[in-house]
Amino acid sequence: MLPSQVREVVPSGWRIYTVAATMPVFDRNSWRLLVDGLVARPLELSYDELRALPRVEQTSDFHCVTGWSVDDVRWTGVRFRDLLAAARPHPTARALTFVSAEKPYVDSLTLEQAYLKDVLLAYEMDGKPLTRPHGAPLRVVIPDMYGYKNVKWVERIIVSDKAADGYWEVRGYDRNAWVGRSNGRA
Ligand SMILES: Nc1nc2c(c(=O)[nH]1)N[C@H]1C(S)=C(S)[C@@H](COP(=O)(O)O)O[C@H]1N2
Ligand SMILES: [Mo]
């Protein structure tokens, strides 16, 4: 928390975070989203097929565990229920692992978390397609958890029986990264 006088002079806004030397390049024609693992029917969706799924819009705040936030971000994308309907997860499915095209970034959510009402896979931010630094063409949005759960450049979703530790979690951060209720820096 910053005193309000300080807040006014500290510029707000996004910090662009990466773990690899270069950001993935999105090619609309060759890009595919793979959905596999514990599903009856694995999916390989083109960008256009993804965009044809039921579209939702929401405005939510974004919080990085290091202390910066961006208020009122407008996201457009698809809910996990709508994405997974065609793949038909097995009854034993409990979690989703998000694999980024930016290696080796990964993270996971339980299905219960992924089905929370304000969680989505976003392809637009503030009314425009996601830019490359923000994870084009697809990122996870879970406003009630810290930014590190919001995987950018998602290219594969693995349905599994349990959540696994992600990139920051093997480095000591909480897997359940609830804003205000998790450990932040280990
Ligand atoms: N692939 C990938 N996704 C990522 C990260 C990253 O380094 N690589 N950083 C995470 C963290 S810690 C935050 S706070 C947000 C930052 O989002 P931004 O880079 O769009 O500002 O992305 C999250 N998703
Ligand atoms: Mo972050």
C-alpha cells in the first residue's frame, strides 16, 4: 500500500513481464490452441474457431503480486465451460494446466477455479486484440488471483486429475494465489 499522495505521482499501468529472451510471435493462419489430456475429444482450434465460441466481456482489476495494479481492464474472450464443452472432460478431470508458447512458463488452475464466474481466456483487452507483449493471441484472466496465474501466450491446455505447480510456484509462490490471502514472496 502506498500513501495516497504517493499514489498520485507513481505512474499506474502495466509492466510487461516475460521469462524468455524473446516473446512468441502470433501467426493467425498457423496458430492452434490444443486442448488435450483427460478429455473424450482432444481439440485443436484455429484462431477463427476460438473466436467463434460464445463471447463474453467483463471489466475487472488486475493485481501483480509485486504490488502494482491496473483497475478496470476490459477483457473479451471465452469461458472455460464453453471451451471445454466440445472436449468433454472425463469425470476424473480436476484441473487445467496452461502451457505458454513462451517456454518454460506454465501454470494451472483447478476446474473449480477455472469455472469461477469472472475467469476467462481472453483474446481482447480494452476492445482490441491482445498485443504481443500482453500475450497475443490468448491469455488466462483470473482477477481474484495474482498476475502470475494469468498465463500469457497460451497455446495448450492440458486437462488433468490434479493441479500442478507453475513457473512461480516452484520458486516459492502459492499455488492458490488469492489476492490479499496468499504468501506473495516466499
Ligand atoms: N508467459 C508468461 N505469462 C505471464 C508472465 C510471464 O512472464 N510469462 N508473467 C505473469 C505475471 S507475474 C504478471 S503480473 C502478468 C503481467 O502481465 P503483462 O505482462 O501483460 O503486464 O503476466 C503473467 N503471465
Ligand atoms: Mo506478477
